Amino acid sequence: MAAMKPRTGDGPMEVSQEGRSLIMRVPIDGGGRLVLEINKEEAESLKQCLIRAVGE
């Protein structure tokens, strides 16, 4: 059986630099967090999508 990792809780939305990647942790409904590893180009694309979505 695979080792079970403890849940770290919801926590805040955060982004940290780890090596050449950005690690984004986003709280999700139902508990826990979605963890994404993205590069700077993907982060810039996400930024543009969010700007369009919120109208700024």
C-alpha cells in the first residue's frame, strides 16, 4: 500500500519559486489544496487569462 501523506490543511493561496519552477497552491472546496508546478511562461499566460476574466 502506498504511504499516506498527512493533509496540511487548506492554507492560503500562495506561489513560491522552487528551482526553475513556480509552485502554486490554491485552496479548494472540500478541503485541501490544488498544487501546480508551472514555468514562467505558463504563469504569464495565466496572468493574462485572469486579467481578462476580472476586466483589468
